[in-house]
Amino acid sequence: LERAERARRQEQQPEVLRRASRLLELFTRGWYELLPPRADDKTGAAFVVRDVVTDRIHAVDELSTGTRAQLLLAVRLAFAEQLEGALKLPLFLDEALSSSDPERFEAVVRALSVVAGEGRQVFYLTCRPRDWDRIKDALAKDDTGESGRVPLRLIDLGALRREAAVESSPRWTTVNDVAALSTRDLKLNAVPAYTGQDAAAWAEEAGVPAFDPAAAPSAVHIFHVLEDDPARVATLLSRGVVALGQLKRSPVEHEVLARIALVEAFCEAWQIGRGRPLDREALRRGGISSRFEPEVWSLARAVGLEAGGLLRGLREKRVKGMQTRIVDGLSEALESEGYIDARETLGPEAIRERVRERMARFLASGSMSTATLARRLDRLLAAAGMGIGVG
């Protein structure tokens, strides 16, 4: 029902919001998409944002400062494009990325380079000389080829005001020139190169988290479907593609899509009887008002986002003033949406059978062989502590 509602909202949203959503996806490397509010939303929100990796819906005020800045930029640019029509006017950004973290700064700069490559002049105003280096470094890392034809120009307004020539006077630089520059100041979360070593050893060095069947499949690390091609994983990570939710939205082969589908089917089967982790949107749908939401969410986080633990805490009056009928209503809503699962958990063989049924169309199409399915399923069971490992 949630997927159907989301699809309805996407189909009915104005073209300008679709464009803003596409820009936001571009800015965040496919991590977020913009949606109009639910039909029954009473908050008056203009729109909400979906985390593609966790499949959670967030109000704008729940986003980080950097992501909010990116969202604002995407919406403003989309509306500007609609108003200007066929005429491409210059785009001015005044400290628009000052609160973005390094990774998102790079993503927005690369996105703006694509915008510039489509014929729009972009001006970025800043009082921080370091931003010039950050912009050059971001474009030096861009291997899509989109920004290679976009020239950069640095204009030192202070120098112009002083009418004094300086060594760093305005000059044109292409990305081919920038590629030779040092990126020493942007080594945060650098992805180690794959040089032929054992894949598991490389994954540990790269900080790949262990496979967690309790997680949303879209949040699973891409290494767990591409473990036989660490070099490709390293390349994708360097581009900011970390989780299956992002990989699935990328242009990949049918075989990779089949592997992603296998992880999705496995997680779904494993999670039977275990319930989904809570999110704030679930609390709102369950009838928790804005008055109680902060305290209830704090309690939910304290119990590990586990619905049963939250309900026990609420019945123990750990949130003062909340009536029993509200707790009962929340309990019913959480159970109906799968946050509470009264079914018995499945054993290894039951999981195998269920997953094989889900993967039938991929087997029929040749996207995955029966032997590959069995081998990869054994690997997932072992990672979940339910079987013996395979090489």
C-alpha cells in the first residue's frame, strides 16, 4: 500500500516537482528523492523526502543541514527553469553550499557542472578561498566526462576592488588541467584501491559492514552482491554508490539486478516473525501527535527501534500524559504495517523454498542459474548465521 501510495504521488506531482526530485537525486547521488505530501497529511508540509536506501520518509525539518541546503537548491533551480522557459539565465549561488559536508559539496558541484554543460552560466559567490580548491578537486574526481568541457574561472573581487594584480588572477581551467592537481585536502573516506588482494581483506580495509538481514535491503552494502568484482565495487564507492538502493537505480546488467532481487527476497523471508525497525513516519501514521512525537521517538531509539519494546515502555507510562487508547491505536497500526510480526520465524529450509519461489522469473529468464542461486543463497544463510559458509 505504501508503494502504491508513493507511485500515485509521483504520477500526480507537477512537472516542476519531478524536475526538483531528479535534481535532488543527482545532488545526493541517488540517495534521496522528493515526494509531494500524502493525501491524508495534516501537517501542511509542501513536500517530503524519501531516503532511497532505507525507504524511510522524512519531513524537511528532519533532514541534515546539508541535505536541506541541497533540497532548497534543487527546488529553486527547478522553479527557475520553469519560469525562464527556453531562455537559460545565469544561476547565482551565494554561499549555497556553506553547510554541506565534503562529500555532498562534491556531489552538488558535479551536478552544477552538468547544468553548466547544458548551456547555463553558473556563478558561485563565497568568502572562503578554500572553496575554489574544493570545486576544482570535485571536478577532478568527476569521471563521467560531463564536466570536462566546462571552463572554470576564478574572480578575486577583493583584488579587483584594490585594483591590484595578483598571481592568482582570473584564468580559465578545464577539468583536464585540474586532473593533474593535488587532491591532498579531500582524502576523507578515501576508498582503498583494489590491487588483486583477497576480496574479503579488501572489504575489511574499505570498511564494508557485515551483511545484516534485519536491515532494509536497499541499505545493504553493494559489496554483498558484487563480492566477486572488488575493483568494480571500489569504482562505484568512489562515485558515492554505496547501497543497493542506489545500485538498483543505476544502469546495471540483468545479472546484477537478479542478485539484488535475491538479497531482497532473502531479507523479506528472514524478517518474517521479526518485524521492521521503527521510523518517525510510522509513529505519525499510528496516531502519535506532534505533542508526544519527540518523547515517543526518543523512547523508540532507546529501545533500538523495536516496536515491542516501545509499546512496553509506553504501557509503563515512560511518556507521561499519553492515554491508553492512543497506545492501543499505535499498537494496531504498527502490527498492520509489519512493525510487529506475530508469525513464526522461518528456518533455513523454509527460507530457501520461499526465496526460490520469488526468484523463479529470474531463473526462467536466464538472469541467474539454479547453481548460482543455490551458491549465493548458501552465502546469505551463512552470513545470517543460519548455514555453513561457502567460498
